[in-house]
Amino acid sequence: MAIDKTRVDALMFDMDGTLWDAMDSYAEVWNRTFAEYGEEVHITGRDLLHGMGKTLDQILAMICANFGTNNYGERFLQRVDEIEDELLPRMGGTLYPDVKEGIAQLSQHYKIFLVSNCGSNGLSNFMDFTGLRQYVTDFLTYGMTKMAKSDNMLLLKERYGLQNPIYVGDTQGDCNETHRAGMKFVYCSYGFGNCADYDMKADNFKQIIDYFL
């Protein structure tokens, strides 16, 4: 392995494609938002796969290009956030096998952080739905800071005096941002994306648990 676990003092996790799959719920959020704006757009979870790892404004641009809709601005994205806050606590997503038990076990040995490009309350909704909040030291989203993942990783690193945190994600974008922050990247091949230059690969979450414990 290219990661020396004896030096690792914190694990930072992506959410979508790494810890759970909530694509159908996200599709419903986007569809309801477009419906409020009079757009007959019917997005599926599969339609959103290529947007995973991107920020909400980038996902909106992708959807508008693919479906020929108007490229709405900040108010539209605020409404996406609001509808997600209404739906996600009820609809949620599906955790990947061993994630809940694994995060609990890992939190006994490492500080656990979440860093995602989702909206302001996306990680809070995730933690409340899955019951994982008690194991998470802190979290940041693009919606909270309007900063890139690499900047949010570095902010948490500085805030908690971390020496050698690593990031766990599932896309090339995650990998690029992790390396930009000067950190090692664990690629979850079971997720939504591909990656060419990861530091470690996991084909399921149990492999992460077993290696770092």
C-alpha cells in the first residue's frame, strides 16, 4: 500500500458514492425544483451520476445542457437546497455495506471528518438520517464555505492541528483535490467514478476498515 497507516491521524470522507447512494432522492429534489419553475424535466439517478463530485452550480449547468432547459442562477440553487432539506430527512439514501459499523470502529482510533461538494445542509441531513453524527468530529461542504474541497480539507487540517490526514472518495475530481491539498487519496472503486492516480484502492468499505484498523 502507498499509505503508511502508522502516520495517519484522521480520516476525511466524501459522502456520495463513498458512504451511501442517494441518487434517486437527489433526482426527485431536482425534478421538484424544475417543476416549480415550470420546466418539464424528468431526471433519474443515473442522469446525475456524471455530476457526482461536482458543485451544485456545475451539476445545474450539466443538467441544463443535457435537457435543454434555462440555466437558472443562485435563487434556483437555493431552492434546490430548500427542497433537499425537506425531502432528504425522509427519503435519505442507502449506506454501503459495513459503513455504519466501520465508521463507529474507525472513530475509536482516528478523528473522522466529512468533506463534500453538496449544499449547506447536505452532510447534516446525511448524518441525521444515518445516525452517524456521533462519530464525526467536524464537517464542511461547498455550500457552507463556497470553497473547493482541497481548501476545506486544509481548513479542517489547520483547525484541528492534524499532521497526516487522508481523504477517501470515489472520483478523479476527489483525487485531484486531495493531492492539491498535499494529502493521500483512497479511491473507492465501488462508487460512482473512476480514478487513475490514487494512492490506495478499496473495492469495498470493509477493506478500508481492515487496513486502517
